Amino acid sequence: MPITFQVEKIKFNFKKKITIKLWIAKVLQLEKKQVGQINFLFTNDEEILKKNIQFLKHNTYTDIITFNYCKDKIINGDIIISIDRVKENAEKFKSDFEEELKRVLIHGVLHLCGYNDKKTADTELMRKKENWALKQIS
């Protein structure tokens, strides 16, 4: 399955890769999409800030950056995730780290499916889709 996970500039052992890949494929199937090539890169705050400035001209920390290369129903993209931000958000939202990480992972995938979160209504729909997707993992 062409879903990859890489780690850059941090020590991070990503567990349950196969379970996560199968879950993402299931969510995409339910969204009537096909898995193309999805690359996840786990890094730290400083690295994601550099990439946010370089590619998006945003001088802010973020938990995720999604680069969409989708073609029709085939989902392709690069998703960069700050593990520092995921840890901080887990504490902030009183969530388990793994649960927050799954939420961020699927958030990026949902962006690749065409969901946005710039407007309030879009954010509400995105949150509903995240919650729905989290229920799909076995």
C-alpha cells in the first residue's frame, strides 16, 4: 500500500503502521476515493515552521501541513506533522497522544479529499468527518 511514514529531525517510533494504513484506506474507500501515494513526515516544531515559511509563507507554528497532489479520485499528497504540536494539543484538549495523532493524520487525509477548515462551517464539517473517521479504525 503506497502510504509511507518517515521521521525527520526527531526521535519518534511510529507504532501500528499497518493498522493506520488500513484505516486510511478504509476511510478513503468510504469517501469514494482511491489511495494513490500518501507520504507522512513526522518532525518537530522548528522544521515544520521552516517548511510553513518556505512553502506557504506563513510564519507560524502548526500541527500539520498538507500538500495536495490529487488527481480526480486518486488521493496523492505529502503530509507533514509536528509531533511537538501533537503532544501539546493532546494536553491542551485533554486527549491521549495516540488519539490526537490519529486525529491529525486523518485531518490531513480529509484535506486531500477536499475538506477545508478556513471558515466556521467548514471547520465544523471537518470536525464531524474526523470524529466519523476515528470511529472507523479497528
